[in-house]
Amino acid sequence: MLEALADVDRRVVGTKQLLRAISEGKIAHAFVAQDADLLLTKRVVDRCFEMRIPCTQVESMEKLGRACGIDVKAAAAGLLA
């Protein structure tokens, strides 16, 4: 499933952008890094629960960033519906 995040046209990277896209009903699946700040990821997880969007935890911010094809770590990302 993480492989799909490599597609630039189908992904949203970053907590703020992801929360906005979730609220707009644009996300099919969300991912959060286990080693990210809990205050950031809890907001994403809670919002996904409210909107009934699957949310998967990824081992690390580094792994999530790499899956997104970016050179920096990522706390959260999502696949567009």
C-alpha cells in the first residue's frame, strides 16, 4: 500500500495538508509515522476515525518520507480518493 504514495498525483504529504484534504473528503487512506509527534498524528488518526477513513501506522517518519519519494521525513501522508 505504501508504494502507491510514490505517485505524485495521488498523494498528500504533511499533517496540515492531510487534515485539510480529509475534511474535504478527498482522502481514501491515510498513513502516520509511529515516531512522529503524538500531538500531530493523534489529530490525523482522530479525524480519520470520524470520517471512517482507514489509517495505517508506518514504522518511522523516514520510511514514510521515502515511500512518498521525498528527501525529508514525513509525519503523515494520504492517498487521494
